[in-house]
Amino acid sequence: MERHRGVAVRHQGSPVTRPRRRSARALAAAVLVTLALLLAVGCTGGHDGEAGPGPTGPSNTDPALGWGFTHTQYSADSGADAAVTRARALLSAQGLPQDQAIMGWGAGNPEPSPGHYDFSDLDRRVGYIRSTGATPVITLCCAPDWMKGGRAGAGSTDWSVRSLETAPLPAHYQDFADLAAKVARRYPDVRHFIVWNEFKGFYDDSAQRWNYEGYTRLYNAVYTALKKVREDNLVGGPYLAMDSYGPQDQSFASALKGPWGSVDQRVLDAFTYWNEHRRGADFVVVDGASFTRTDELLPDAFAATDKFTAVSTWLRERAGLPLWWAEYYVEPQGSGWSEQRRVATQAAGMMALARGGVGTALYWSPEEKSGPCPGCLWSPTQHGDGGRELPMYTLIARFARAFPPGTRFTDVDIAAADVADVRVLANAKNVLVVNTLDRAVDATVDGRTLSMDAYEVRWLTR
């Protein structure tokens, strides 16, 4: 689902975009750097993956972790020392749960050749998460090339999106499960594992449906392997993208629908098969956007977030397990929204997820190396003055404190004239109010009259 943010899916320093022309001097320098990297990989490639470096903290075995985020290509673990330190202090203040993939999105190929490992990037990311006191989550995606029919070897990794989003061949499902077990043994404090990402590589073009049988075989092999490492490892799937379509497109319409559209029936079929044939699960994980596959916000950006509540309710009723959203999006790419509008719509999306009984929701952290960073949690750490808190982090951190998993929500009195203009979520102590209009309003909420700016997010205490 990261496509909605236009986020490149790649290893650090291995872009999938078209390369620009470089001078001969720059090319020579790049060759030297590449040789150095290959030598370094050669030194680390023999790791057996049985013991990771650094201390481990107490493990969190709660299947519901609350509100956190996922690290992507450029994150707080690298950059200018002062900025990295500043970001670490920010993240350490609350310890929001943090997720990292084993390959791609800032992590290199963990098993370039069968039985030869390089966990250096994953070690760095997990180490950084540990240093903030947060609960680490690992997404078991993606697979080394040799498991997908590609070439083995540290220098042979194909970092194109097409390659990275290829699923392991059935003959290598157990090899991938064995790799997952290696990862679990290497990071013994990690208890939460998500199996694969968005069914990548499991779409059957000829049949025009998801190969949910293949994914479920992979999932069951990984589940079994992780439980053999530790019975109290928590494993979740199927990480399906809950895509929806507008009312004008009835090709794959389903009964799970509302003013925001209808969820693709093929996705529901895939979930149903996995749910009926899974060997076990400790939580259910999906992702998705409030807008449709054609970027429609129906009937508007704020009301579209009601999709999250409807889908979450449907999933929990059928699975009977804690529910995770590994990614959730409220803004189509290239919207041109102001940061204030972006944060307000995000707040409405989080409200909708909370109403649906979601136990864990991970914000897909946007990535920028410099300049403006729309929707980012902190300013880019590649600059010395980076690592500073941004409005989106402020929202997520405050929401996590106010509405942790298991929160009992209460009704709020809203003046009849204001019901259409504001969105409200409350418990016994906290009230969150969002002005959904692009103009200032005076709204009466919970017995108080509030003068709110356009798209303002306001917290009240009871």
C-alpha cells in the first residue's frame, strides 16, 4: 500500500528510479565505494544469524500495541550525529511501537546466498528501536533473490520494485520460513512478527484473483517455524490491502460497502480463505486507504475515513482476534494539501480506526533526505538541525497516550448545528475535536463553545 505515498521500495543506496548521468570522476568514486561495500559484505556474510549484537530489553507480549510507525528507506537511525541524537530523544520520550522489514525499506539482503547471512542493516535498525525503549515489530518481507528464481550472491541482488515484490517460489517457502526463524533467534526480544507484505507477488493475472492458497502455505510454514523458536512469539497475517472502488465500478463489488465505496470482493475472498485455513494466528493484520483505487474521496475526505470503521468491524467479527493496520492512508498522492489539513484528516482516520476496535495501527513514515517533508514525523536527520518533532508525530504520540488499546469510548454532546462540521472522539478523560472545514467555526462540544481555526485539531480534558 506504500504506493499511495510514492515511497520507493529499496535497500539503502540502491534506488529503483532511473539513474542520472554521472561524470567519469563520480563513476570511478562509485566503483571504489561499491568495492568497499562488497568487501564489507564478504566479511559479514558468514554470520550464522543465531545471535544478534547488543543488549535486549524486556519483551512486550501484548497482542495489541497501540499507535506507532514503520521505518522506511531514510529514517532516524542515520544522518548527522546531532540530528540522530535529537530524534532518538524524541522517540525515547514515549516509546511508540516501531516496525521494520527484513529486506527493503532501509534493510539489505539478509541471506544473499543459501546459508550465508548479512544482518548488518537489520541490526542497525533493530538496535535503534531498542535504544528508544520501544517495542520492536518485524515484517517478514521480502525474500532473497535465490528464493525467487534469481541469482545468489551479495552482488547479485536486484533492487527493482518488480524483483522485490516477487514472492518466493513454492519450492522455497520452507527456506523463507527458516530465514524467519533465524531472524527470530537473532532478536530474542522481538515477539511480534508480520508475515509478508500486501500479498506481494501472489496475484494471479490469468485467473484475475489472489493466489491465497499459495500465500497461506507460506504463512503456515512461517507460523510453524516461529512458534518452534518460541511458543510465545506472536504471528499475524495476511497483510492484505483492503482496496475499494467507487459505486460506478461494480466489477468486483462486495457487500462490505458504504458511502465511501465497496471493498474488492477478491480481497474478501483471500481473507476468508486465509482465515479458514491458517494454522494459527495471534493477530490479524491488513492495510488500506480511505480513498478508492482511483483516488476518490467519497463522499469527502473526512467521511471517507468511515471505511476504516466498517472494514475493521467486519474483520474482527470474522477473525475474533486483535486487529492491526500495518499501514493506513487518508491522502491521495499529489493532493497538494496543507499540513494542517493533512493532520486533521489523519486525526479523523485514527478516530475511525479506534471506533472499529483496532488494537495496533502503524503509520507508514514518509521519507525525505532534505527539504519539506509532507506528513513526516520528524525533520530529516540528514541535516544537522534535523530530528525535530513535526505536527504528525505530535498527533500520533498524543493520540497514543489518550486512547491506548482497550479504551472505552464515551458519547459526546455536540450542538445539532455543529454535527456536520466537527468529528469527535472521547473517553472519560480526553476529548479530541477536529474541524473538518477549510474555515473557522464556533462549535459547541461537550458543553463548551470552541472557536476553531480551519482544519484545527483540538484536545480537551474532562
